[in-house]
Amino acid sequence: MTIHALFSTLSQSLWVWLATDVLLWVLFVLFLFSVVVIVRSPLQRAVWQKVFRQRLAVVSTVLLAIAASFALLDSIHLREPLPRLTPEASVRYSVEVNSVLDLILTDLRKNHEKTYSAPLAVNLAALEPVTVSMPDGAVEVRREAPRLKVAGSIFPPGPVDDTTYWLDVLQRVSLGALGGALLFALLWLGCLMARRVLTSNPQSNRVAWRWVGLTLGVVFITGGVFTGLSTNFHVFGTDKVGQDVLYQVLKSLRTALVIGLVPTLVTLPLGIALGLSAGYFRGKVDDVIQYIYTTVSAVPGVLLIAASVLSIQVMIDNHPEWFATAVERGDIRLLALCIILGMTSWTGIARLLRGEALKMREYDYVQAARAFGVGAGQILLRHVLPNVFPIILITLVMEFSSLVLAEAVLSYIGIGVDPTMFSFGLMINNARMELSRDPVVWWSLTAAFLFMVILVLAANLLADAVRDALDPRSEGQS
């Protein structure tokens, strides 16, 4: 879809804000607020400069930022207007809910094949009976792989010559890589000019800028290659119903980020409040809170999540009138899953903060504040909480990886996100039976595994860098 057509569609459509859309954008606004606070604080700025002196941390941050960009584009939903039968007719909107990312990837979304096709293939992966007329007038029935409807459409009908095929692939790869490199060069030139204007010392932290540029260059060139190939091929093939696998993995990024970030809105308030209260007040308060999180930890997490998700699903099925579209119904189930994951994963951070609060309540400045009559609430907010913030941040980043993997496991056993949505777990679950086919359909599983590993690995590497920068005991070891 062209830029003009995209803006025209956006201006005429009916906006639909899902619950997870609002939460993702709220988290994005909080992130921007945190960046402003860090930039204004010399101490925090020095700490984060130490983080971004590590090459892997810079690469991981860029990859996570790109994934977040796809997720935010996929979190602006709308219903497109239907064609008017007469000029006087009122505007009616489609029941199909799409996102801005769907509009950008219109070709990938609508160009369906009949069934499985391998990456960059021009024929189906399945054999079908084909009637062939022989020279002597006889008719012979053979089993052949028919041509795809979309992929390879520029080639003439019939078998495709290998030389013609590879020349076309090479041409599209070259043009895509060149376009991605030119777009990156323009963007990078603009960033360098803005940096010279806004930064008093343009030579500061050159390692970070060099690796940001290198990572963005690789991403832009790779994206250009995928874009060039997608004009005539399915880069990662198609699934059982003929849907493009590349489109599915890009849509799955939003689900992964929602699962990894939204539960923290439940985990952090519970974990921080109960953990700090147990460690600071001790006594009966500590006993009650320990009993609560010990009980929650004793219940098998998978069973608790399964029971909760199935109960939510029964409620959704009994009240279909609550939801105008299937997308809204699936979003409510996703939100319920996030809340359940948050309710079952706060015990770890509560234990950590309880131990830190037990230690910090004996520090001299805390004892002095208590002696001067400062209330417990002010002591926790002004003295204890700022000092345990590094632990909270490190736990938050590492919990992101655990939650993304948890979604994959839950969807694999059938109690994850709604089947109408896209997620890495559902792609892996659907690929189970594909591995028993002959020939093996390996590309759906491989694409989902590759993107999920890159996302989780980037989060883990960034968590390690943050821990090294915020933990004084690890200073100089990275």
C-alpha cells in the first residue's frame, strides 16, 4: 500500500482501541518519561552510558526497539469503510478489524496460496493429480506440484528454468539490499546531523553510535532484501491455509511484547508493596506475607493458569454479545492471560525485595530517619525503594524473557492466546503435525523459533548489561 493510500484509509476509517492497545501505548509513554528523567539526571545518565559501552547491549537495544516499533504499529486498530452503494448512503464500516501494520503489509496479508509452499518456491509443496494429454491423443493422470497463484506469477506458465529463477532472485535481492542501504544512509545522515546539533560533545560514547549504525544497517539491508523478494515470492513460505509465514511472525511480535510487558503492571505493584512491607515491618506482617506468597508458589503455575484461562473462556463463550468483533474477544482473552501471569509471577520479586528490605532497614540513614520521626511510608519511598530500583529493573528485563517463553509453552498445550490471534506459541503448536508430513514442512517452525530466539536473546543480553552497570560488585568485569 502506498503512503497516500495509507493516510487516505486512516482518515476515513473507524478507530478501534483494544484494551491491550491502550496498555502498550501507556507503557510506551512511561518509557519516554523514564528516558527524559534519565537524560536530566547526570548520575543516571552516567550509569546508562556504561550500559551502552557494551556492544551486545547496544545491538540488543536496537533489536528490541525494532520489535517494539512493529508491536506499536500493530496496536493501532481500525475498521475500514465499505464502498457506498449511492452517494447519499451513510458510511458503513467493515466488521474486519485491521491494524496499521496490516495496511502496510497488505500484499502479504491478502496474497494467499492454496496450501503449503516452501520458502522462495514457485510450486506448492503438495502433489495434486494433473491430467496431461499425450502426443498420441491418450490422456494420462500424473501427480505434480501445481504452480502458485501469487509467488512466481511473473514467470510464464509451465516449468521455470533454473537460470531464469535464480537471475530473478538475485535481481530482487540486489535491488532490495540497495534500497535498504540507501534508506539507512539517509536516516543515519539525519541522525548524525541531529546529534551534532543536540549534543555538546559529538565524540562521546562513539562505541554505542558505531554499533547502533552497524546494527541498523544490517536490519535495513535485510528488510530491503525481504521486501524485494516479497514482490514475487513468499520469503518464509506459506502454512496449511496458504498464509504467508513472514506476515505471521511479524504479527506475533505484538503478542510476545504484550505477554512480556503487560503482566508487569500486575507483578510490580504486588511484588514491590508486599516484598518491601514484609522486610521492613517484619513480625506478623512478614509472617502473613510469607504465608501468602508461599501458598501461591506451592500451587503448580500451569494448573492455576489453565483453570483461570478456561474459566475466562467459558465466560466469554456465554456472553458473545459483549464483543462486537472476534478481535475484541481474542484481545480480552489475551488481557486475562496477562493478568493471570502477573498474579502468578510476583512471588520471585517479592522474595528478593524482602531480603533487601531486611538488610536496608538496619542501615544508618534509615535508622536516623526513623529516629527523627519520619514515617514508614516516607522511609520506604525515599530511602528504600530508590536503592532497590536496580534489582527491580534487572528482574523486570529478565522476567520479560520468561513470560515470552511461557506464552509459547501455554499456547503449545492449548491454554494460551486465542486461536484467532498470531503468536509464536500457536505457530509452534501448529507445526507439530507438519513435521510428520512427507515432505517435512519445516519453515513455519523454523521462522517462529528464529524470531523468538532473537527476541529472547536480545532481552537476556540487555539484562546482563544492565546488571553489570547497576551492580557495583560486577564493575569492570564486563
